[in-house]
Amino acid sequence: MSQKLVVIGAGMASGRMLEELFDLDADGYDVTLFGAEPRGNYNRIMLSPVLSGEKSYDEIITHDADWYAANNVTCRFNEAVVKIDRKARRVISAGGVTEYDKLVIATGSASFFIPVQGNDLPGVIGFRDLDDVEAMLQAANKPNGKAVIIGGGLLGLEAAAALNEQGMQVTVLHLMGHLMERQLDPAAGYLLQKELESRGIRVICNAHTNAIVGDGKVEAVLLEDQSTHPADIVVMAAGIRPETRLGIESGLHTERGIVVDDGMQTSDPDILALGECVEHDGVVYGLVAPLYDMAKVLARTLTDEVAAFKAPEVSTKLKVTGVDLFSVGDFGDEHEEIVFRDPGLGVYKRITLKDDRIVGLVMYGDTSDSNWFFDKLKTGEDISDIRGTLIYGSAAAGVDPMAAIAAMPDDSEICGCNGVCKGTIVTAINGGATDLGAIRAVTKASASCGSCTGLVEQVLASTLGDDFVLPAAGGICGCTDLTHEDIRQIIKSRELKTIPALMQEAGWKTSCGCHVCRPALNYYMIAEWPLEYADDLQSRFVNERNHANIQKDGTYSVVPRMWGGMTTADELRAIADAADKYNVPTIHVTGGQRIDLLGVQRADLPDMWADLNAAGMVSGHAYSKGLRTVKTCVGTDHCRFGTQDSTGLGIKLEKLLWGSWTPHKVKLAVSGCPRNCAEATCKDLGVICVDSGYEVSVAGAAGMELKQTEALAKVATEQEVMDLAVAFIQLYRERAAYLARPYKWVAKVGMDWVIEQIVDDVENRAALVERFEISQSVYRKDPWAEQATPEYQEHKWADLADLTLEAAQ
Amino acid sequence: MSNWIDIAALDDIPLRGARVVKSHAGCVAVFRTAEDRVFAIDDTCPHKKGPLSEGIVHGDAVTCPLHNWVIDLETGMAKGADEGRVNTYEIKVEDGRILLDGARLLARSAA
């Protein structure tokens, strides 16, 4: 005699379960199938192609009326079960009462609607079923329709690509820093974003939705940064929520999902559950492969076989035509990784290894070997023998180290000094200029400052192939073979505005760099894109992150700024008070004319800064690769020999330059007469006042090396001094390698060239000053005031937790 | 036996960053890598006791801010030519919360 089986939910999980069940025992159960949708089971995964128009609904039906009839399934579609009466073993729906011997809950999940005002406006839709798809298609019918997708995960991006395909203007708002952050690392996320943007889809990461607005229907989405994004429809793709209402109301053990054991049984032995509505071993699943495994197990449990569900490895593939992307396993930082990038083709592959076995894999741009790798991951094959060529996949294909250069379009500028593009150089090479000297003679490329020499050589190499032998040039660290100059030029000419973008396009050999390259790249981004790039504190050395100098015992030194070396009795009192209050063991007068408070505890930094701020003082940046001090003498104010107001000029210079980031530290001095009490002639930039004006010299050194400055120009006014100083520092900021002091950089480019750039070329000087000022609009501010706030106290300065307060067990 | 203590939300630690948990056994640095993996190790470099929590995090390693020793977060071992290791502690993330195994950290306080 057959038992009564009631199934709630006619989706993919229950559909597969019924197939398995009928295979095992076609007559064991009388099945009644409830479905909230007015239709039977279809392949929900293929909704994206239906949305994009690549498939029709009929093509994605998996179980049609004939199938249900042939298997004697009583279909109750368009009829939601509202209650489970466990005692009487029956379910209640619009059509009445249905009894069961065994009940299967497969209610799936619903779109998670982010809790903001307006999320219930007409036009705000999820992306779960055919009704959602039809609502979206209707909106797409309207000319110039605008769609905003909230959520840049798998589902959101499929919806975005499909609606874009349907002719809508699509904007994707994503809360995290890069797309599909659960499946992809930043490099692959960057490539994906680039691809979607090239199709006309707008992508905004770090987008915090504030509200959805509209009068009677949705009209726009408002972000926290106050930007507004017009929308005819808003698609919620910010995640799914297991549909557990029936489980909770009937008193089944329910956490995030309805809790099931290995046999898919709930806390009631007559009720089983599977699919997206269940939680197994603390995990809720949203991909189809594990759901099918559940179906297999549940069917066996129903037929009294012993079967156990085991959490499988799940892989992800994005179903967007023309985007090849694959992600599986643990792509976090395991012990080791192998990374392959082909910037020319936009390919990124990353394998993570643990004990000579593949544990994770991310592929973008070329997924042809994904199954080959996935297989090795699943079987846990020892790959130590093939490790050398593993990343090239089954075919062990070759790799082109010149790819970054070869990928540059002909109109990208190689030589910034003389405005020479790659195409001009290639033409010259083809015309017979086959070495660096000849290129310089014919095109002038790399004939001025020479910082693009490496790139010119690589253009030679990629054009001539084997006929050119590249002189060995050292990469900046183990992560790349490129030099600082190469990197700066690539950032500029390819307009790369994030570190992951640069690492991808320049073929970085590691996934997120190292302590050598990251600070350099962060600086280059700041220098090149001051308004667009967000300073990455985690790519900074501790001193620049904590705005104080770390000492050998882990304490810090604090140096407030004394403009031009001037101070007041009030400032000195405030410094003395701070020294007392925070138990400063050592107070030292520095060579840069200010006071160093040494031995400060990290936890005291923000409070001490707040005290110093209150007395009108700001950070002296004594810890930064940036402007340190402008040392002065007292000049005409007091000195018998003073010729100009050296203190006043020093203060003006310091107020102009403070807060700026530079490749290495920068120190200035202004002396009021040639006796040079401020020691201006061993600084990065020094000014000597004379009766007729000011002598400006640069590129001195008084550290590891001792070097006198070289004359830059003699000028008549303070304004000219300031313009020259700013232009020199900006030129240094734009051209020098990270951690090269100005004297080293000038030795490389030549003093003549520097004079040409900023003394002779007045227009260029003005342009440099302007670019510096743009950057300073962001960075001329006091980091102490910024970080001495309750918010920073909570998120940065405070301990994460204090276990000394916990009782021992 | 493990003694999981909920110490903070994952988001309380910056990506590629670390923060410190105080205990009677000393400070423990809790790291969050670029891919949201978490690690807990003693906040004391085996070389000259530098605060590892202030180092630059790259891959599954941190560079000590004092003398650039690179410490493997998973094993606590110094990488490259340097030799030394720091204690590691069991740690995991559940539902966006960081759970640290207090078994050793609390036990020592009782001793």
C-alpha cells in the first residue's frame, strides 16, 4: 500500500528529488505537489538567458504536464500551503486540507530586499522566478529604460548583462570593494568590471544605498554619498533569504534555514526538507549542485535506504555571454599560490595550493581548463611533479613576458617629455632604428629625462622579437620585473586607477603584492590620481598609517609642526603639559627646529593629538615620505645681517607644502643671508636670501651621503621662489622612483633637464604648480585631527577585545 | 578543548589589516587578509618583539614593521632566511563574527 507524500514547493530541488524517488520506487508513494507559482518545475538557473532573450521559457521547462501525469503526481500549482498541522499530519492550503504520511518542504528562497525606505515601491523587483523576469522584460520594452541593480554578485551581474542586452541603461550598485567578492579576488573582480563597463554597464562599488525614491512607483536610487541614480526598475540582487516561514510556524528547529540532518530529516521525523530553505551543518546552500546531492539523499531516506549528505566543493560560473569566469574552492591565501596573468588578453588565473594539492582556483578570461583543474581539486591529486607547468593547464602553453607592452595601443604615450607615442617608436623601429641610440636620434623618445628607457627597450623587444636582447633591468620586488619608471608610465598611459588594476595589467606575479611594492604603488596612485584614488592605509608603512614614528620598543614619537621653526610660549606650555600628562620619558630638540616627544604609548596617540590640536598645533609629519620641515633663520626680523624675511618665507613655504606625499622625505631651508645659518645648501631645496633676491638651489644631501645643492635659479620675488619650489617638488612627485631622495633622482635625470622643465619652461612650471594645488586640495590637512575622533577611536585605536576581563573557564 | 569566544565582527578589522586582543598571556594580533581569512598570532615578532599587528599584510603573511621579518600567519614561522616562530591560536568566522579559541589564553591566566 502506498503512502501519502506531500511536497511543498515545485522547484529544482524537489523536481530532482521526485525523479530520484520514482527511479528507486515508482509506486511507493502517492505524491501531491504544491507550488506557489502557477507553473511546474523549470530550470531556474536559465532565467538569465530568458531575460537576455537568448532562450524562451519553453526551452527551460524541465517537467511538463505529461511528466507529472505519467508519474501520477497530483499537481496543486498556484496554491500556497499556509499551515502545517504536525499533530494531525496534514497541510492546509486555499484548496483545503491534505493529509500526509511524509512531508517534504522545498520552499526555496526569496530575494533579500535591503531594508531601506522605498523598497516596497512598485518597480522594485527581485530576481527569483519567471514573474520577476516578465516584469523586467516589460520595463525593458520602454525606450531608454533605466535599470538599477542592487548587488554585484552572481545574480545581479547576470541580470545586469541581460537587461543591458535588452537595451536598458544599467547601473550596478555594489556594496563591497569589487564585484563578486565571495567568488573572486580583486584582480578577477577588476577584469570583470572592465568587461561589463566596456559593454556600457555602469558599475559603482562601495555603494551604500540610502533610499529608493519615487512617487507611486520607483524613480531613483539614492546613495549615501548623495548621488542619485534614476531608475524605471530596481532589481534587488543583494542576496537571498531562505523561505523558512512554514518551518518556524510549525515549530521545526530552524536557524537561518530549516535544520536538517545528514539524511535531510528535520526535527520532526515525518518531515524532510531540502533545497535553499534548509541549513545543514551550519551551512545554507544557494547553488544547484549541492541541492541535487540533497535530492539524491532525500529520495533514499524516503525509501528507507541509508544515505548521507556531505558538503561538496561548489564551483561558480557566471552565465553572461562572452564572459569566461570560473571560481571554486578556497581561493583565500593558503600556503602557496601560483598566479598567471596575460594583460594583453585580459586573462587571470590563480591556483592556491596546500601540501602540493589544489585547494582553490579562480580563472578569468580563459576557463578552458577549468574542469581539468577542478578534477585535480576534487581528487586531491598530488601536483608536485607538474607544478612547474601547472598554471598553463592541460596543454602547458607558453607565456609572453612582453604582453604588457604588446597590449599598449599605438597612441599610448611612452615618452612624456617629448610626447612620443608607441606607434611612432614602432614605425621608427620598422624604419631601421633598431637600438636605443637610434630610437633617441630618430624620435627623441627617452632622450630627455630617460625615465622611459625601460619601456622603449621593451617596445624594441616586442617589435623585433628575438633580434633584440633586453638588457637586464631589475624589478622593484619579487612581484614584478618592471622598474619604478615602467610602472609609473603604465599607470599614466593606461589610466590605471587602482592597485588591483595595475597588478593585473602589469602582470604581477602575486595576488596582492608585498611590503615592498604596495607602498610604492599606493604612492604612485596618489600622485597620479589625487582626486580619484582613495589612499589605502593598509598599503602604508606603520608610521604613515599611525601618523607617528614607531620606535624600537613599539612606542611612538610625536612631533608637532612648528611652522618655519617658530613657536610660542603657549605652544611650548601645551607641549610640556602633554609631556607630563602622557608620561613622555624623553624630549628631544630635532635638527629640523622642532620638539620630539619620544616614548609615547600607541593608545595615548589620539588623546595627545587632541590636546595638541586644541592648542593650535598640527602634525609635523616627522614620520612621512612627504614634506618634513622648512628650517629658517630669523632674517631681517632680528638679525644684523639679514637681507630678507627668511622666517616669513619659510612659513609661507611650509604652509604651502605641508601634508603633501612625495617619493621620499623632503626637507627645505631658508637662510636670510649667505652666512647660511639655516644650512640651506644641504637640503632637498634650499633658499639663500641676498640683497637682490633669492638663490634657489636643489638636490642637496646630508644623510648617508653628503652633497651640496646645485643652483636652480636666482629670482627676485617670494612668489617666484614659491612657484619654483612647488614646481620642483611636483616634478619630483610625478617622476621619481618611490624611496629615491631628490638628489638621487636629479642625478638620474640631470640638472639641465630639471632647469629646462621648471625654470626655462614657464608654462610647464605653471602647470606643475596647478597640479600640485589640485593634489593639495585633498592632502593639505591635519591627519591628527582626522584620526583623533571617537570613530577612529572605536575602529582603529581601541583594542579589538580585552580577554583579561573574561573569567577563566 | 576549545573555548570559542566571540570577540568582534569581521568588519571591525580592515581588509589586509590587523587589530589587537589583550589577554593575560599577552597581546594577540588578529589578522584579516585580502580574502577575509582570519588568523591569530602573538603580537610579538620573534626577532626584536616588534608589533606584528602594525605590519603590512600580503597574501597569508605579515611583514614586521621594525626590521621587515616576514611571518607566515598560518604557521607563525618566519619566512625566508630568518628563523623563529610565534604562537598561533585557533580562530574562525561564523555569521560575520570572529570567534577566537580562548582555551590557552584564558587558561594561562588561571595558572
